[in-house]
Amino acid sequence: MTKPSLFGRGCCFIRKFRFILAGALATFVLGIVSVVVFNVAMNETNTEAFCISCHEMRNNNYREYQDTIHYANRSGMRAMCSDCHVPKEFMPKMIAKIKASKDLYHSILGTIDTPEKFEARRPEMARREWERMKANDSQECRNCHDADSFDYGLQGYRSVQQHEEGLRTGQTCIDCHKGIAHRLPQIDQGVGSLEETGIPQEVLRPAVTKRE
């Protein structure tokens, strides 16, 4: 049996090397394309247009949000849906995106496709978001609002009292500011009691149309 020549073995090695090199290059290019596509998709799903592309959000949450200071104010600075509901850190962002698929699922099922159905599920959706923000110390609020930069001279007397008490006791923004961008459901907001604050119960537990 004739042994393969050194030249033949060399050609075989070159072919294998080229194959491995081509595979590595293809994997590298595919990786870059995947990262670009992934980032584009993430950015697209964070846009206001995407958030209100379904009528459930457009006709309910978005309309409420348009009546708040986060939509229009003297400074012209707007907080979009994703600024409040999507964390900026990678892993929390991915977790939030995965959990958001539950809303898409219910949208497809028609669970919240009418104002009446939406209102019926509002307490559950609100509690879920309050718990998320409570758990991360209202990080999305703190991305724009810094307690260390409060100018108490520009705040009202009640605001100063509440902020100082909240900071002293370790409260977080969402403990008190649950109705800042959307209508409050008719449930106990858990922001205090008459004995604790001296504030009437109708203020602490406002009606559906009440906004802070």
C-alpha cells in the first residue's frame, strides 16, 4: 500500500485549516449580525410607538398618561413607557421583557380587549408593577429623580414633610406615588393611615379618577 506523500498530507491540512478558518469567520460574522439584530429589536420594543401598537395600551394607559406631567410639562422632558417600565440593566431588562409577554398573551386571548375587561384586571396589573418597583427601590424613578438633589425650598410644605419622612423610614418612590401616570384602581393603596399621617382617608385611598 502506497503511503501518502508529504505534499498530499500538506494539501489535506491546508484544506482542513481553510474549512476551520471559514467556519470561525462565519460564526464571528453571524455573532455580530445576531447582536445587531438583537439590539435593534430591543430598541424597537422600547419605543412609544411599539408600546401603543395594541389598542389595549393605546386606548387605556396611554390616554391616561397623556394627562400627566410625565407627558407634557414646562421643561419639555418626557418619560416614555419604557423609561418607567423597562429596567436599563441587561438581566432585569430581559426578565421584564419575558414577563411582558404575558400581557401579549392576554391581548391575543382577548382578556383585556375592552375597557370593562381592562378595568377588571387593572388591580392585578397594578399590584404586579408596584411590587416590581418596590423590589428594585423604584430604580426607574431614580434614573431621573435624585433625592439628594431635592430643592425643598421649591416644594410645598406637605411634600417636604412626606419626602423627609419617606427618606428617614427607608420608603421608596412607589410607596406613595402609585397614581403618578395612570388611574389608580379602587383598592387600598397602602400609603398610610389617618392615625399615622393625619391625612383624610379619601386622599390616601383616592377614587379611580384621582391622580397625584
